[in-house]
Amino acid sequence: MLKLDNLTADVGEGDGRKTILNGLSLEVPAGEVHAIMGPNGAGKSTLSYVLTGRDGYEATSGTATLNGDDLLDMEPDERAAAGLFLSFQYPVEIPGVPVMTFVRAAINAQRKTRGEDEISAPDFIKKAREIGQKLNIDADMLKRPVNVGFSGGEKKRLEIFQMMMMEPRFAILDETDSGLDIDALKTVADGVNALRSEDRGMLVITHYQRLLDHIKPDRVHVLAKGRIVKSGGPELALQLEKEGYDGILGEVA
Ligand code: ADP
Ligand code: MG
Ligand code: MG
């Protein structure tokens, strides 16, 4: 499904330009949820931006494919239409635009890029109601402007709502290193678990082991200095929690 081979990438412009990803290889087969952990500044967020094609993040060598399609050759909207979804580490507020309008526009933009018809209003409303119920989001919240005045937990629930509405082929969740309380952690975990399916892959980027208590990843990878330095099962996350990154990095060196 997602296959990264010897990926290198630079960030920044002019004198500030530097190489962040340094020969990163990773495979996430369809049906699996993998976690990426790693110290601050290792390049975890850079990886998600390179994959989604954010401005200023440039792959310089290696390959990245999704179901065999070359991601690096696609525009960001084409990557989204191919089913790649990235959660927002820092959610933006969009005054004046209700959640329902925003999510419907996002779904239709993808459908348009794929050459498909728009989702009908009744279908959209039915789906929004079902997913909203699962996530404990009431109808009033979906009528409010995107993220304006939302609590941290509400923003998180909205993000997962959006992910579930988009039905991505491959989802990347880049979780902030702080500020996720236990309810928000559970919201993220419930969303990931609800979306698990045999034709979908997910990559959960996290600094802390505790999110993985609720998700149970198939594989855990440690990203350090721009590459995957170690991979293992869920027990690797527990080892990291106990020994810290220094232990693992010393072992690898
Ligand atoms: P992580 O998510 O693992 O904490 P990041 O990918 O955010 O790490 O950052 C990796 C390194 O790249 C850091 O040293 C960071 O300062 C640098 N970096 C990230 N984005 C930019 C940018 N737009 N311009 C310059 N440096 C950047
Ligand atoms: Mg960070
Ligand atoms: Mg980060």
C-alpha cells in the first residue's frame, strides 16, 4: 500500500534549507496500522508534509508510492483524491464557514478531482448524522464555524469526524507532543479503530506510548535523524517508554 524507499527530503528556503529526511524506508501494507515514534525534531512531521506535498517540503531522492502510484509526481489535491488524508496537528479556525459546509466541500473537491459526481445532500446529511453519533458530536456543533471557539477536545473530535467522513485509503495522523487529555486520546483511538479495514492503511505518528494503549498498532517504527532506525511490534513502544530514546539510539549506533 504505502511504500517509501530511501526517501530524502529538504525543508526551508535559501540559506535556511536543510536535509531532514535521510534515506527513509518504510512499508505499510493494506489493512495495517503502523505507529511512528521518535524524539522531537526527528522529522516525523516533515515526513507527513512531504507525503501530502506541502509547500516548502521537497523530496530530493528516493520513492514514495501509494498502491503503486508515484505520490511525489502528484499535486497535493491529486494525492488527496488518491485517498491520502493528513490530520491537522494545529487545527485552523475558519470563521463564517460551518463545519457541514466545509466537510461537504472537501468531499466534493476530491470527487471532482476523481471525475465523480458530488455527494447528494441527503446522503451527506445521513452520513454526517451517523458518524456524528459515533463520535458524540451533536448537530449544533456541526453548524458552528470550523473550530471557532472549540475546546481542544472538540477540535480533536472534529478532526476525526472529518477523517471518517472522507473515508481515506490511507490516513496519517500526526499527533501533537502535548495537550491530548485522556478523552481526546480515546477519540483519536476510537476513530482509528473504527476505520481499520483490510483495504485501508494508517500511520499514527506519536511522541507518547499511551496513545498506543488504545490503538494496538501492527508495527512500531522509530524515526531518528531522518530515517527509520528500528522497527518492531507493539512491545517496541513499551520498551521506548521504559528506556527512552537514548537507550534505543545507543543500541542502534
Ligand atoms: P518532529 O515532528 O519529529 O518533531 P519535524 O519534522 O517537525 O520534527 O522537524 C524536523 C526538523 O526540521 C527540525 O529541526 C525542524 O526545526 C526542521 N524544520 C521543519 N520544518 C521546517 C521549515 N519549514 N523550515 C526550516 N526547518 C524546518
Ligand atoms: Mg515536534
Ligand atoms: Mg512533529
